[in-house]
Amino acid sequence: MNPALQDARPSSAPASAPARADKVGLIAGWGRYPLVVARALRAQGTEVYCLGIKGHADPALEEICNEFAWIGLAKIGRVIRFFRHHGVHQATMAGKVHKVLLYRDWYWLHHLPDWRGLMTFYPHFIARRKNLQDDSLLGAITSAFQTGGITMKPATDYVPELLVKLACLTDRKPSAAERKDIEFGWHLAKEMGRLDVGQSVAIKDRSPLAIEAIEGTDQCIRRAGTLCKAGGFTLVKVAKPQQDMRFDVPTIGLGTLEAMVEAGGRVLAVEAGRTIIIDEPEVVAFANQNKLVVVALDEQGLSHAA
């Protein structure tokens, strides 16, 4: 039996030492993750120069960071100028960008591209030579920043302790039927990730209920609850096989568990070492209180889950 499914004791192995830099640029999206990263960097004695994406970032970042400004999604040139002005050569992204907003009428009026942004996204949005999948768009952004002298690094290089370790985090462990759903959902989620579709799938009795696409994990959970009124489903959330740890790393937090309870989900399985967990003590306490299963496993131990 896989220890991650059998034992409720998290690994005691120490996290690797965080990367150190005198100055780090932070591009902040939605959620608590950017706040956690900013606070961790400041605790390490690092100066943080933050650009918050309009309509996404938490204004509280202004009180944490050395400098803070708001930025539109397509202002690539302004990002580079802001970081250069402050002597920043390393930067990271944290927090979700609600890609679904790109498909709302006139949304780009709030995020008009500058010249560098126009050139970066021209092949995607105007010429249509390239697709709008995450890997394609983020790859273009990274290349533009690199050309501008800014190296993008994974946020987990600075706060590696946020990566969940191999363990069953909750008091309750998955049943035999739930372990089968985990294994089934894992392979399905990995294939969806390989296609750059999404990171999460909801499963009941080895049948897919909902597959995450552009809407995000919480909406995927809610759709599963709508389709499975009996509840008791399993959500599997994993990194893509080709996951670039600089961007869109699978992340769970209290909101994920609240959505699970509301929708009737019972099991949350994530990928150890490649998933970020925000506010882990609160997440585990909430899961135990609501008799949920939260388990982190890897490819090696997956075959023992069934």
C-alpha cells in the first residue's frame, strides 16, 4: 500500500533551501499565493518590486512590497521598464490569471497592449498563426522578458516549502473504491495536461464527471456537483507532463476545499512535489472537520492506489 494513502503522517524531510536574490520582481495574479510569496521574500531580506494585474491582484500587496504598481495584461514593455528601473533582473509570477476574461466583450479595452505587448501577442491574437493555449502564450511572454533582460524563475524556487509532500494529509484515508477513482482520474488528468487543456478532473465510479478547461478548478468542481447530485466524487489535480514550474503550477487552498464541500466532493488527490498548498494547517483542519480526504501522491506510488 502506498504510504501516501496509508499513513496520515506527512514527510518530515526538510524543504530545500530557498533561492536568494537581493531584488525580485513579482507579477501578481489572483488569490493568496502572491501574498504568501511576497511575505516569504521579504522575510528572507529580499526587496520585492511587484506589478499587480488589474482586476486580479490583492491591493494588500502594496503594503508588503517595496514598490507596487498596477499593470494591464498586455503591457509587456511596461513590465520590463518597471523592473529595469528598479534594478531587477529576476522575476516570478504567482497567482491565477482568469483567462476566461479574454473572451468577454471589450475586455481588451482595459488591458490595451503597448508596442512590446502587441509584437509579443501579434502571432496569437491578430495573425492567428499560434494558438491561445497556456503553454504558447506563456512561452511568448517568457521570451519577451528574456529579450528585455529579465529572467523568469519559478516562485517555488523562493518558497519551496509550499510544495506539498508525499502524504495523506487528512485523518480519513481513501477507500478502495476511492483509490480506484484516484488512479483513473490521475491518468485522465495527465492526458488532459499533455494536451494543455487543464489540470483537474472530477471522477465518480471511474467515470469522468467534469474536466477542467478555461473555467478553472473551482468551477470544474461546481459543475461536477451539479451533474452528480449524490455527491461523493473525487477530484484529481496534477501538473502537466510538460509543466513549466514558472507558470500556472497546480495550487490548492481553503477555497478549493470549500468548493468541494459545497459541491459534495469527498476526495482531493494532488501531485506531491508539483502542487502548491496555501495555508496548509487551515486546509487540513477544514478537511478533517468536514471528513474529506486530501492526499498527495506521485507516479511511483500511484500503481499502489488501486
